[in-house]
Amino acid sequence: MLSRLLKGGALVALALASFSRQAHAAVLIGDDFSTFANGNLVGQNGWGQVGASATLPIQVSGGQVVIPGGQTGDNQDASKPFGTTMQISGETATITVTGK
């Protein structure tokens, strides 16, 4: 009986080991908002407005990005271009992101 349990345990350990994968990540964009001036995010360090709506603009306050309260509709959206081409390769796919 003990040998059966050991064999079963070995099979479980082998199965778990075969399913373990290593995760890979890359930072595509990162900003230190503590270096931004308090006020509208859009217009600082490459951040731009998406679309025409500029109501309730996204704010920087004390080094943090703040979405103003009172959101009842589609208000300001912001984006920042990557500026370069980056390629991320995985086991099953390659993703290429090209900035404007």
C-alpha cells in the first residue's frame, strides 16, 4: 500500500512539475506622476487627448492620476504613444507594438 501511495505521489509531483511555467513580463510604458505638475494630465509628458470630449479632464494631483468624480457620461480619455517599436515573443505568439 505504501509503495502505491509513493508511486501515486510521484505521478502527482511529475504532473505538477510539467504544468509549471515561467511567466515573462515587460513594461511597455511607465510614468512617474510625482514629476508631473498638478492639473490636467493631457498636455504633460506626451499625454494627449483621445476623441473630442474634454469634459471633466483627467487630473494629476499630488503625484497621482485622478479621475474626477461626478462621471455620468463619456468624458475625457487620454493616451500616450509608445514612440518606438517593441517586440515581445512568447511560446505561441509574437506581438509587435508600433507607436506613432
